[in-house]
Amino acid sequence: MEICECLLLPLLLRMLLLGGGCPLVGGCDETRMLEVLPLCGKAFSSMMQRVDVWRWCDLSAIIGYYESFTNCTEQETHSAGCYWPHPLTHSYITGVHRQFFSNCTVGLAQWEDPPDEVLVPLIALPVLLTVAMVGLVVWRSKHTDQPL
């Protein structure tokens, strides 16, 4: 059974429009997007509950969950006819970051001198080696006629 080409184009158009494969004609449906993004957040929250709180800052412990969350927000943003990252999606993701990762900021390192037991040998050894090498060169230059 063959389908006439004149019927094929309208059939494909109907399939696309009824199947939801096209973005909305009016553009981004922000209301729908704001309704479905919390579903991604709830799924991420339930996944994060499987991880000990003290490991939330360990990227290797949560990277799979975070990737699922990111993919979910991207998919739901696209399904609402919006581009990703959308400013509303961005602000939602930022809120999730504040909820789970606010204690993960890395403070500036406080540099301190090592203890004297470590510092004195680190300074003295190169100085003594330099003095010894200079002495060896001077001694050898005075005794150039003698073989080693």
C-alpha cells in the first residue's frame, strides 16, 4: 500500500504538531517551565539524600546525580519551548546550588612559615653546599698541576 505524496506532507505536519515535537508558536511557556522545574529539583533532592551531608562537596560522590539534574532541567526547559539555559532556569539552578552547596566554598589558603626544625635545614643545607663547592673550586684552581 503506497501513500500519495500529496498526503504525506500534511500527515507529517499533523504528527509533529500532535506529537509535541515543535516548540510553541508563541515561544517560551515560562509558566509551564516554572511548574515542571521543581520536579527536577525534587528528584535531585531525593538522590542527594542518599549521600552523606559531609560528602555533598565531593564532586565524585554527586556528579551522576548532578548530571541527571542538569539533563532534567535542560529537557524540561526545551519541552516548554524555551532555550536552555534560560534566565528562569538559571535562577532555579542557582537556588538549588544555595540549598545543597552553600558550604562548599573554598576559603583562601593561609600561608605560614614551616617550623624552625624544618626551616633551618632548608636554608642551611644550600648555603653549606655553596660554600663547599666554592672552596673546592678555589682549592682545585691552586693545584692545577697535580692530577686527581
